[in-house]
Amino acid sequence: MSIPANIAEGCGCNGNREFARFLEIALRSASETEYYLLLSQDLRYLSTKTYEELNNQVTEVKRMLTRLIQKLTTDS
């Protein structure tokens, strides 16, 4: 929930730098999500297959956020 919420909050900002700051917060939330997925697998709430699928999705979200942050900060 926190990843898209931070992106949405950043959309209301004035300027690319401020928006990029909220995307960086979303990126940190994605890293936190990675930890929770790993913990869930360790506690056997998730199968290895499900963990890998979800972790791959979070990794892709992090890649997209990183690219967008780079674009916003280099275009400024």
C-alpha cells in the first residue's frame, strides 16, 4: 500500500525534484516489502514459488522507480 500511496502523493508535488523525493520514499518502501516477503517465506507463510514470483515483481517495481527517478533528476 505504501508504494503506490507515495507515488500518488508525489504526483501532487510542484516540480520534478519534489516528485523524485516521493519516488525515493516509494523505493524504500519497496525494499521494505522485499524484507517482508523474505520473512514470510522464512516463516513458511509463502511457498518458494510464490516468494520468487512476488520478489521478481517487487524487483521490477524497484527498477521502474529507479529509472523514473533518474529521468526526473537528470531532466531538471
